[in-house]
Amino acid sequence: MNEEQLSVVLGTISEPVKNVYKLRSRKEVDEIQRLIRIFKINEEQKIKHKMLAIKNLATMKVVYSNN
């Protein structure tokens, strides 16, 4: 999701001069924090999946080399 899509979804308007978002309510702040948590969880899951794939590949190579 890019910045423009986030702006549409959240109804926020970027302030180009200050390069910040003006959030008018606590609900908007909470929504931004929720999105940040989702992105962090997504990144952590990607790392875990990569490590699992590497482990499985290494296991498969060991099994094939023994046969």
C-alpha cells in the first residue's frame, strides 16, 4: 500500500511543506498505529518464512545427500 492509497483510506491530507499528516482525532492516531503494527507483523512473518524455507532446504539437501 503506497502513501496515496493510505491517504484515501484514512481520509488524511499530507502537508507537503511540513511532510507530516495532520490527525484531528484520537481515532485517526489509533488507526495509524494499527497499520504500523500490521506492517511490523507482516515483516516479522516474512523473516520467519524465509528462515523456515532455508531450514527446509538444508534438511532436504541432507536427506538427498544421504541417499
